[in-house]
Amino acid sequence: MNAYDNAMRQLEKASQLINLDKDVLAKLSAPERVIMASLPVKMDDGSLRIFQAYRVQYNSARGPYKGGIRFHPQVDLDEVKALAFWMTIKCAVVDIPMGGGKGGVVVDPKSLSLAETERLSRAWIRAFKPVIGPEIDVPAPDVYTTPQIMAWMADEYGQLAGKPSLGVVTGKPLEYGGSKGRDVATATGGFYVLSEAIKEKDLEPKKSQVAIQGFGNAGSVMAKLLFKAGYKIVALADSKSIIYNDKGLDIDKVFEYKKNSGALSGFENSKEISKEEFFALDVDILIPAALENQISKDNADNIKAKIVLELANGPTSPEADEILYNKGILLVPDVLANAGGVTVSYFEWLQNISNNYWSEEEVDSELRERMIPSFQAILQMAKEHKTDLRTAAFMLALARIESASKIRN
Ligand code: GLU
């Protein structure tokens, strides 16, 4: 399964339904610009390694390109193109005045020392400096990239530019231009949307069983928020194993255990299950919060959850979308469910360029005010057109991109 093919099929489906202008469709069928670079990085042992890196600037009809940089061994150009396209849609879904972009480096980040990671991050900025900037293209964290990495990147850019330029990347640490609430924003946005979605399915937090795939920034923070709100998290997966306890996992203890042992495997009173078993669990809410292509025509039929909340980007294939919709499962799509991250990134960028910083309460209420109405608008649209939430989200986003595109030519 190719993520970009999936993305283009999603585009086609929604464009037909709104009769999208053919020139706009043509523009959205390919990225505006793709930049590839080879990053030379000195390893700690003195040897030199070359890393393949990308930045895809997909569409800027609504503003500067926006989107994270991923460090992962499986990064490839089609994946980055798909992710950059989804950023274009995502920013339009939550109505932030940004376009879509994405970057990546083919690297196993776990094999690098801290110093090597710093040199790689700075090398990324040196390679892409001519095409990024606070008013041009604003990267952020994604899979295996952290606030510390963003700090090195902002510092490198500032040194090259000869002036502090905090608005060049978002997701920075608080002490260096970061925004309050950015670290928990993806999960918090997902939490707000889920709180609305459960009403549609007559679920209540304290009676809902949840399975979460992924223990990165999105999945782990979501586990904490849901646990605190009384949801019962019965299954949790990191990149190595999946733990299960039908009575519910104590998430505070899971965090402690993962911190000390570096793994989920072996956590008290839990058993390990396979990925196949995970997707077939009899839970109310299933949250893919890891990578693309997890729910396909091969396992969609087994899913018993009433709600699928996509905190990951692109976890569900178009065939699986159809299967889930026909089964009456409410799938809250990535471009809405995980849009809290880029929303608070946008708030961070606003704070950086105005040099005026917001309180945690302000960030949180502004985030809420974007997530909940966006969910309601999409739900309404889906009901009106008798379609799924992803198609409805695309329809809403495409109409916004279309009007921005057309007013200019
Ligand atoms: N990587 C995140 C995403 O996929 C955040 C992007 C951003 O903050 O620009 O939405």
C-alpha cells in the first residue's frame, strides 16, 4: 500500500462530491515543490555518513507551508508527499492560514547518539535553509523528532540568518520560544473531538474501553488524558509490543514502568497480544496513533470498536474506510483528530512573530474553540451528504482551498 496513492484516492472521492474546480484539482494532484538533499554528518567515531532527506512543499494557496519533519528508517518520497498533502487538508479543516508541507530523513534515530542527532538536525537546516523560513515554510516535530531537535534547528537557522528567527520552526521547548500546551496539543485536540464523537455513539467515558496503538507524543499523552477522564484503557502498543488487560491498565504505572525498563512488554498483570488480536479487540474506541497503513481490507472487517480516532496520519486505507463506514463505525479522520498539533503550532508561530506569549488557559481555550466547531461542521456535512467523516472533512477543506486558489487567478 502506497500512502500517496491512498491520499490521491481520498482527494478524488471528495473532489467529485463537491465538483471541485478542475484547475484546483490539477494543482492538488502534485506537490508544488519537492526538495531532496544528502546530509553529510560526522559520526562520533570520526566516520562520515550521508543521510537522505526530503522536504515536500505541497500547496501554499492558504499560506506558508506547514508540517513536521520525520526521522524514520522507512521514510520515502511518496510517504512524505502523502503527509505533506494531508497537512494541506488538515490546516484547511481547522481553518488555519497555512499551506501544507512535510519533511523527512531516512534514519534509525535510535541508532544515533545525542551529539549525532544534533549534527543531523543542524545539517537538515543547512541543506534546506534556502527554501524555508517563518514566512515561507515552517517545520515542526513529527515521528521521532522532539522539542530539543526543534531547538537545534531554530538555533542553526538563526545563526545562518544572522538574526533570531524563532518562527522558523514550531514545537520548540518552552524556554526557547515554545508555546504552552504544544507538547500535549495533538492528544488534547483529539480528546476534545472524541468527547463530541462519543455522544454520537451514546458512549460514556467511564463505561468505554479503549485500545491505543502507539506510545509516542500522540499516543502516550492521549493514554494519560483518557485515563484521567475515567476511560478504561485495555490495550496499549509501542513499536515493539502490545500489552492487554481486560480490567484496564493503570496508565500512571505504565509510564513509570516504560521509563524504567524502556519497554511496555512485561508490565504487571498484562499479557502480550499480536497486532491481529489488537485490531480485533472488543473495545468501544480504537486509536491508531503510530504510523500509516495499519487498517486495511485485511483487518477492517475484524474491527469491533464503535469509534476509530486517527491520531496517526494515514492509518486507514480507502478500502478499509469503506468497510468501516458500512459497518456503522464512526471513523474520526486524521486531518481532524490530530489537527490539535498543528493548531497549537500555529499559535506558537503567532506568539513568535508578535513576541507576545499566551497563558496555558488561552492556548487551551483557543484550541477547543477550533476543534469542537470543526468536528460539528464535519459531522453535519457527513450527515447531509450521507458520507463518512473523512470525505466530509476533505469536502470542507477543499472548498476552502479552492476559494483561496481561485481568488488569486
Ligand atoms: N507533525 C504534526 C502533524 O502531522 C504537527 C505538524 C505541525 O505542527 O506543523 O500534524
